[in-house]
Amino acid sequence: MAYTDDQRLKMNNDDSVQFIALELIRPNPYQPRKTFEEERLNDLASSIQQHGILQPIVLRQTVQGYYIVVGERRFRASKLAGLTEVPAIIKELSDEDMMELAIIENLQREDLNAIEEAESYKKMMTDLNITQQEVARRLGKSRPYIANMLRLLQLPKNVAQMVQQGALSSAHGRTLLTLKDASKIKKTAKQAAQESWSVRYLEEYVNGLVSKDMSRKVDKETKGSKPKMIQQQERFLKKQYGAKVDISTSKNVGKITFEFKSEAEFKRLIRQLNKDYKEY
């Protein structure tokens, strides 16, 4: 259901369009969007100057004045367009209604970045004292979707900013959380953003780090007991391929592991190991 179809916003016989002075209107305190793109606001302001406001904004009246429920972009653009008043419909709504409708409007217009979206769900849960399941029901989302979005709030601040600014996607962010350690998350996030890693590549890289951490204790215990010949071959391969090499053996099986720290290093190694390799 579109937010404009929400019964709380439907016009009834008692409703009428009124012109309210901009100076009497205040932003919605529950507005989940923290930033408004200047270029888009300027475009909307130009449209308003030419055609006026085609759809009234929705306000809630309190003793402190009027608060925006729906239509903050139109309100901001009207200021830029030089208007002194805007057409509006006054609705009797609760704080809970204001919060829900502001979130729904932004979600359906895809105006929120992933971090703002996650923060809006968290605020609903905290301010309204409701569960993830209830947030999902009210907003028409699945509970796992809400849970996955909320996980992004566990990211270190600078990594969350990368997601907020679009340098990394929400899927990148959730994958990074597998690392647990904040310093590793920051380091890996920076590299992933700089080298434009795909989510799939990041998943493989992170899984490698996790596996490496799990086996580190065993590696330390067995490193000193490696035969001299194995150690010599590790040094030889490292020199030949320009990458750290680990040779491990057991009773019936052995493996040679090449370490790489970026997608570029990975591709270089593949070309060295497979001269017929072609990148598609």
C-alpha cells in the first residue's frame, strides 16, 4: 500500500486545503532522512516556481506550531523557490503516526540510504517499545529484512559512513560484520572501497580471513616442526611468485597455499600459475 493510500492521510469531509505560512511550520522530529540532495531540491524548487505545489503537504498542529508529517522536500524546496506559504492539509495524528508515516514515505520513494533506514527501524523499536516483528508488520517488511538492516548499526563509524555515502553497499556492510574484529573490518572495508570489490569477491576474501584466524593456532604449533626441505620450498615459491606461500602436509594429503591481499594480486597469481588464463 502506498503511503498516499494510508487511511490516516485520506481526506474526509472535515478536511480542507489551507495555506500555512512557512515560518509557522517545523520539520518532522521523526524524519529519518538526515541529508537532502541539493541538486534535487533545486530542481523541485524550479518546478514549484513554474507550476506551484501540485500536492499539499500534510501537517500536524500542536501548541508549538505545525509539524510536517509528509512533504518535507516540498517544504524545503518552497523556501528555495521564495514562497512564503504552502497549501497544506491538517491532520490529527499521534507521535507514533508521524514516525511511521515519515519512514514509509521515504522508504517508498527510496530516499533513505541503508544506514538511515536501519536507524529509523531502531528508533521505532526504542521510542515505541516494539519488537522487530512489530516493525516488520507495520512497515510491510519481513522480520529477517529488518534484522539484517539493523545489523549495519554494528559497523564501526567510519565504515558506516562508507555505506551511507554509497562507497559500499549494505550487502558489503553485512559481509564485513563476519570479521567481528573492528580493526580488520576497517582495514578490509577501506581496501574493498578503494578497489571497488564486488560483494561476491568480498565474501570470498572475508571467508579466507575467518578460516585463517581459525587455523592460526594450529599453524603456530606446526610451523616449527616443518621439515627443512618444506621450508626451503616455501621460500623458493615466495621468491618466484612474489607471494607468501604455505606448504602443509599430513599423513595422506598436503596442500600449497598462496596468499594474496587484493583482487589485483589474485589475478596476477592466476596469470603466473596458468599461462592460458584469460580474463572475461
